[in-house]
Amino acid sequence: MLIKGNYLIIISGPSGVGKSTITSKLLASSKNLDFSVSYTTREKRPSELNNDHYVFISRREFEDLINKNAFLEYEEVHGNYYGTPLKPIEDSLKFRHSILLDIDVKGAYNIINTNHFDSISFFIRPPSIETLKDRLTDRGDMKTDQIEKRIIEAKNEIMKSIHFDHLIVNDNFDDCYSEIERILSSM
Ligand code: ADP
Ligand code: 5GP
């Protein structure tokens, strides 16, 4: 898929809804699309690679970067800092690429509101809260209390979906992905 123009493409929605599955497939199928690797203070999961999924740093290092204005946005999500570094975004846009952001709903809302860059935003919704819980449980990388926390948060996040350009339900994955691809191809 060729994306015309240079955009910040924001994929947001509750934890476990399928954002990273969607972003991986978009990146694999688009040449002029880069991924915004966020910084986080959360612990690395065994399946993750430093500098690839996230840049894993300490709270102190993160706070240093906040003071240096290194982030386009940052939020404390589920007790850890997560932030979008500004420099890689500027670099991608300079190379006439678009850049894909997988970020939480508050962070996405901040970017949508500031209008710093041309952006297109997608809110990914689960078909139901029960399905979301099943997906988080089946992914198998979180304790029950962490899953419960994320489910409570998901209910609040879904109420904010009206602020996004597109609301997409991820029930059948192929249908969800095709809809996003159709929208991005027609920009
Ligand atoms: P997020 O990045 O939003 O936290 P993930 O992409 O990790 O979510 O997806 C959570 C889990 O749900 C993963 O195990 C993934 O394979 C699965 N998943 C994603 N989309 C679907 C779908 N449409 N139907 C069933 N399972 C899905
Ligand atoms: P996880 O710990 O499951 O990888 O991510 C938790 C949440 O943090 C997800 O909703 C994810 O989209 C969000 N997130 C990841 N990176 C960023 C970021 O740079 N900024 C913000 N605001 N949220 C992020």
C-alpha cells in the first residue's frame, strides 16, 4: 500500500484490542510508513526487543527527557510513563514518510487537539468488553489484577472514541484491517 502525503497515523484504543497486530501488518505492507518507537518505564516483556517495540528506560531518564522537551506527548498509563519522541517524527516527515503511532487514548487526544502535524486518527473498539478481556487473558503476558485494571480503564477510554476521525470495530481481524487499509489508501 502506498500512502500519499505525510501524516501522523494514530492507532489508539484500549489495551488488548489489537493495536499492535494492526500496526505490524500495516508496517509490513507499506513502504513509506515508519513506526514511532515510544519510550517507556514499564518492564520489558520476554517477547519484546529494546529499541524495536519500545525504548525501555528508567523513570529518572524519562523525567530528564521530559525536561528536555524531547516528547511530542507523554502520559502515565497504567502506572508507567509512555512517551512519543519528537525527533524520529520530524525525521520521517522530512523523508516524506508517514509515521504510525500506537498510543493510548489520552496521548492521542493531546495530539489531535494540538494540530501540530497533519494527522489521521483511528479508535479501535472491541466487539465487547468480554472479548477484550478474553484477548488480554489469551495473550498470556499479564497478571489477573493488571487485566482487571485495563478493563476498567477500557470502559472510560471507549467513551472518548468520539474525538477520533474513524471508529473501527476489531471483531473479525481481516475486516477491521481492510477498512483501515481502504481509508489510508484513499487519502
Ligand atoms: P494491543 O496492542 O491493542 O494491546 P494486541 O495487538 O496485542 O493488542 O492484541 C491482543 C491479542 O488479541 C493478541 O493475542 C492478538 O493476537 C489478538 N487479536 C487481535 N485482533 C484480534 C481479532 N480480531 N480476533 C481475535 N484475536 C485478536
Ligand atoms: P502496553 O504496556 O500494553 O505496551 O501499552 C499500554 C498502553 O500504552 C497502550 O494503550 C499503548 O497504546 C500506550 N502507549 C504506548 N506508547 C505510548 C506513547 O508513546 N504515548 C502514549 N500516550 N501512550 C502510549
